[in-house]
Amino acid sequence: MQQNNNHPLMTRLLLLLLTSALAGCATEPPSDPENVCSIFQEKKGWYAAAKDAEEKWGSPVATTMAFLHQESRFVHDAKPPRTRILWIFPGPRPSDAYGYSQALGTTWRGYKRATFNYGADRDDFEDAIDFVGWYNNTSARQCRIRPDDPYNLYLAYHEGHGGFNRRTFKNKTWLKQVAQKVSAQSQKYRQQLDGCESSLRRRKKFLGIF
């Protein structure tokens, strides 16, 4: 009887397809980015990562999540839109910002050196939210911004610590409007968390046992 050697090959192909599908689901942005409770219920492990960043760096969950909402809408591989040449042809991107936090390559390398987190990736949620917490903690120290002041923290996030201290945002009305938007998003997330965080904490504690 002739053996069918196609079964192992078919099994490997099916496993590859399944792995690819699961990876795609894991990196899909949340279905309702305006509701932080819905985000954390949909994305297993995100609340634990956000809470760990808060406990480590002192930047509230609502603030770090509002930053990621503004920067990438939780798209893991987000990049700045390309410039246009003669209003038609796609040109270069304005920067190498990438990932959930839209961190620049140089800033990300500084984060990895400062935290010894050399394996950190900009398209990994846990690393990205830890980066935002770290950056806000640095802003609080170097720019004398309160940890519960998302408006000024975002200005420092966008302009850099030196730029914030030089007040380079002073005449950037558009940037101040964005910072106000981030502040409002943070407040909305904070209000939403008031209604669901107790259950999220219980789930984090339960999963932490294993």
C-alpha cells in the first residue's frame, strides 16, 4: 500500500496559517478605541502592562493610554504619512517615528539604554506603554511637570524636554489644541476606569497567580 506523505506537509501548512491568523488578531487595533474599559476587556494583558507602567513610573494608566490613542490609535506598526512631491507622488516620511508610541529611533534607543530593556520593540504594546511611562517620568523630573498633568506632559512628549523648557510650543496653536485633546481623552479614560478598574484589578491579580 502506498503511503500518503502529504499529511505532515498539510499539517505544517495548517499550523502556519493558524499561527499567522492568531498573530494578526493579536496586533489588530481595539474595536472601540474610545472606551478604555472595552480596550482592556478585548486585549488580554494590556491592562496589566499599563498598570505595571503606572506603578513603575508614576504615570497614570489613563494618561499613557491617551498618549497611545493620539499617537497611533493603537496601531502597532503605525508610521507618519508620507510627504507628497508635486502634490501627487509619494515622498519620504517626515521622521522614523514608529509603532504604538510613535517614538523616534534615537529616543527609543535612549529608552533602552536607560532602562536596560535592550530587547524592547516599538511595535510591542508592553514595551510601548512602558516607554510612555518612562518618558513622562523623565518629563516630570526634567521639566517640573506634575504626573497628573497630561496637557503639559504631551507638550514635552512632542517637543522634547529641551524644547519644552525653551517653550518651543509657545506659538504652535495646533500643538496646544492637540495637547488639549489628549488631556480630554485622558480625563474620559479616567472616568471610564472608575467604573471598571476594580474588575480589571481582580483579573490582573488572578492571572498573576499563574
